[in-house]
Amino acid sequence: MPSWDDVRTLLLVAREGSHAAAARAMGIAATTIGRRVAALEQDLGAKLVRGRRGALALTEAGKALVARAERAEVELVAAEREVRGADVHLDGSVRLSAPDGLTTYVLVPRLGALLAAHPGLRLSLASESRVVDLSRREADVAFRVVRPRESSLVARKLATMPYGIFASEQYLARAGKPRGVADLASHAWLGFDASLASTPEMRWLLRRVPAARFAVTMTGTTAIAASCAAGLGLALMPVAFQGAEPRLVRVLPRLDLPARDVWGVFHADLRANARVKAVLAWGAEALQG
């Protein structure tokens, strides 16, 4: 029997397209990836991958193995979820995925409360913008600002995050404090790039301030908040960020701005898992506090 670790390595190589990309995804050396694939080929007596213009391509034997391995992976992940889903113990690990700004400014400052309440809990916290695949156990729980549509996932509303317009004292001293919506077009703005222009906050801004001048556009809320605190311009962000970043000053607080719901999402098989319940309860308290 070939090593399942070697088979999983081949799966990742097939998905990422190269040893280097697979190594980055696994956090190991590319040479280790190569050795595992070579060991699998030796065990099976078949060539599984071929190099092509710096990337890798599966042979017919490799394609056949990957197809079967993907089906086996689905069953193994489902079996693991079923076992973990019935776990009533709070000691153990939980993998949590959350957006970068939410992680930095809301969750991390309140991690101490979770760990103090559950000292046997081991939390793996991934700060990322992408939507992780919970069916493949890329995470046990995900905090998302968009409710999922997959029937296999359970989504629980944790909180509604109000938004505000922020600047730094440094910026306001230089550019002046806006007194109304009409003043906003004359200010420098910090916001998402075109790939995230459809978010509620960006739609509001582009609708109410169509002539908004963006000094910098970015793909993450942590970078936007840090740039705002550094005095580069105005930014539309969750009000909750201000508690962890004292350099942020809210302007036009009476303005009617969008709010976003935050959902705690997990696979239905983990509905009864005690650690998942604990993380969801903590997340709701952190977001509402």
C-alpha cells in the first residue's frame, strides 16, 4: 500500500500545478514534495507526473490515481467530521478562518478570554480573505461577512457590524475635517481595488461620493486601517476597529452608513462539536463587545 501522505502530496501537486506551489501551501521544502512524489512513483511502479514549461502535468496514470484519491479524500474527511462532530470534549484543536481586519482588530485582542475560559483548547487562526472549503476541512469554523449558500453548511449570525468613516488626527489637521457628504469628494480615500468594488461599503461610497479620489486601493481591511491610521486618507471601516486602533478618529458619526452581518459557518456534521460551539459563542461575544 502506498503512503496516504504521499498520495495527499500528489493531490496537492495536481491542484497547485508545481512542486514549489504545493510546498508553499504545505509549508515545507519543495525538495520534500519531490521526494514524496518520487517515492509514490516507486511504490506504484508508474510515472505519475511530467515536467512541462516549468510546471507539472499528470500522466494518464497520475490522472487515474488523483481521481480515485479525491473520492477517497472526500470519504475520509466526512468520516473525520462525523467523529469530531460527536466530540463533547473542549480539549483539542479548532481551525478558525476569518477576514484579516476582523482577525487583527476584533478577534486577536479578545483571544485571551477564549483561552482563559477553555485552557485545553488549541486554536489555529487563519487570517485570510479567501473563502475556505469547509467540506475539505480547510477550517472547522469560518467567520464570514457573506452568508453561504451550500446546503451542507450551517450559518449562524454572530453580529451586525456598523460601519463608520475614519481618519487620523494627522490627516485631519492637514486636510481639514469634513462637515457633510458634500465635503467628502475633496478628500483622499483609501479603499478596496476593483476586485472588491461590489462590497456594500464600496457601493455606498461610490454611490454617495461618485467623484471619490482614491489615494491607495488595497485588497485587505488591515492594510486599509493601518494606512488610515498613518494619515493617508479617509476610510470606510467597521466601527469595531477603532477600539484596537486609537489613532482612528470617526468623522460624520451621524451619517447613515451600511452595516454588515458576520456569520459563523461550519459543516453540518460538526453541529454537536463542543469546541465549535465554544468558538462560535466567543466570536459572538467578541463581535458584540
